[in-house]
Amino acid sequence: MDRKMNMVDLKGQYERIKPEIDAGIQSVIDSSAFINGKPVQEFRKNLGTYLGGTHVTACGNGTDALQIALMALGLKPGDEVIVPAFTYVASAEVIALLGLVPVMVDVNPRSFNVEADEILNALTHKTKAIIPVHLFGQSCDMEPIMDLARDHGLYVIEDNAQSLGADCIFRDGSRKKAGTVGTIGCTSFFPSKNLGCYGDGGAIFCSDEALSEKISMTANHGQKIKYHHAVIGCNSRLDTIQAAVLNVKLKHLDEYSGARRRAARYYTEKFLQADPDGRFFETPAEMPFSTHVYHQYTLKIKGGRRDGLKDRLEKRGIPSMIYYPLPLQAQEAFKGIARAAGPLVCAQECADSVLSLPMHTELTADIQDYIIGNVLEFFGMSS
């Protein structure tokens, strides 16, 4: 193609909402309230409303959100926290950073997410919390996870950095937004996220008012009243300019999710037409317990040909990414400080086979046709 292709087209998205974004940023510059200005409070309220009426604490990034959540729960060094082995490092990194023990469990090979049975098999008397990660845009099956957590007195911290806007669907047909089901929910506003700012940003959700107050204090040096520090905290806040950007983009979030779903549906229809039996790859699965907002469109490539396909696409000007090439149990950083609950075969298999294609709100049929045609050509098929 003549035009440069990106995994995420942030510039194209910006151009569609440029007047709103520019006005929001200019208002912050005019007020000069760059830290904790009015747009931060507005965004906290607006996001809480979008999520169904939960309390929101804005913070510096998604990793901070996870760390603050664990700090607010008062876990002690040596306590075990269960986390999926196939995820970004931040989900387990914050556990180790606080002197807790990451316990890595396997994932479902189709949804890429952790399930209650794997968590149950990893429990010990030291287990205090679970961090289910809603990977690639789809929620974990939260109902059985919450049942298990209640039965065993465990906290649940949802890592919702990739699935903001997705719905958890329960057996009775009711729904809740991903990130609002557990004890605490966390998200990231990294620019490439479905709701992304123009720098770093994150947020923590909690329906319990007392716990939410402790979360807010923890993120603000442990203080509720200035210079009166009730708990040991940290300094993590969302800049006012980023809040202004997010206030604009939040209004478009459902529209963005719809665009991603349409693009995913187009990919999947074309791929299944060419390879209906899944001889060469598996398309993403949409599970019955969650809607999918497609933060990533991730294929599983069979026959050890993933890296060859990635190289071919790169030569044709098509970006792709491997999220993630090493499962957590294979990371050097966790040797000697983490526990693997079993052989974690599926996590390794996912790491060896996944490949994410461009996915964003500005994808057009001609761009997708070019990507699809090159993928199929690699396997000797035609579109």
C-alpha cells in the first residue's frame, strides 16, 4: 500500500475529534491548573457514571493502579497473589515489588484468560488475592471467580487495562462493566488503549466507599488532609491535560468499541472463509460470558510458522506484534520469588503462537483486505 500502516492510528482518531481535544487542552492551559485541575474531578465522575456508579481514583498509569490497589488492601510480605502466567509483566511485577509472592496459573487457550478451576488448584493457606487479567479486550469469566473468592475469603483485583468498556455477562443475563465486579478494578490510559490519553494515565475503581477513600489516600502520599499522613502512600496522579483529553474520548468510547468490533468481524469472516477448518490459524474466540472490545485482534498461528508470518508481513509494510513472547514463568525477573502452579502448558503455547494484527478505530476495508490478503498468501491461500 502507498500509505504507512500502524498497529494503532492515533493521529487519524485525533483528526476526527480535533476541535474537542484542542478546546479541552487549551482550557487547561488557560487555567494553568495543571495538577488536579477541574477536568480531573470531572473525568473521575464521568468515568464512574459510565461504569455504573462506582468510585474512581485517577492515577499516573496502569501499573501504579495495580500497586496502589494492593497497598490499600494491606497485604503483608509473603502473602500469595494469584496471577495468570500469560499477561503483561505489570500484573505480576507489582506483586513482587511489594514483597508478595506471585503465584502463576495457566490460562484458557482460546480466551487467553485465567479461569476459576486453575485458581482453585493454586490455592494455599497463604493465598490472599487474585488478579484476573481481562486480556485483549474480553473479560474473564468473573462469576465463578467471584464465587471462589467469597468461599475462600480472597480479594479480587481486576486488571482491566485492555478491556475497558467490555461487559461481564452473568448466568441470569445481568451485566456489569469489566473492572467493577471484583473488590477493586484497575485500568490504564496508555495512548494505544481503547480509552487512551496523550501520555500516561490510569485509574482505580471501587464500589466500597471506605476502601475507595483509602485508595485515594494511598495515591496521594497517604493523606486525606494536606500534610496529615494517615498511611504510607505514594505520589501518583493523572495530569489535568490528560484528564481533559480523556473527558472528550470517553464520550466516544462505545463508538470506538463498535468500530473495533466491526473490524474484528471483517477479519474473522474473511479468515474463516479461507481456512474454515482452522488448519493454519485460529481466529479470536468470543466467549459467552463477556462482550469483546478488541484491544487486540490476535491470531494463533499453527505449525510453528508464527515468526515466518511476522517477517513476511513486515516486508510488505504490515506491522504486527507478539503479545507476549515469554510467559511470566519464563521471565528471569521472577526466578526464585514466584511460584508456578503446574506446568503452565497453555501459557507457553500461547506465547509460542500468538500474533496480533493492526486493530484500531480507523481501519478501513481496503487496509484490512491488504492485511488479510498477505496473511492468506503466506499460507498459500487466496482471499
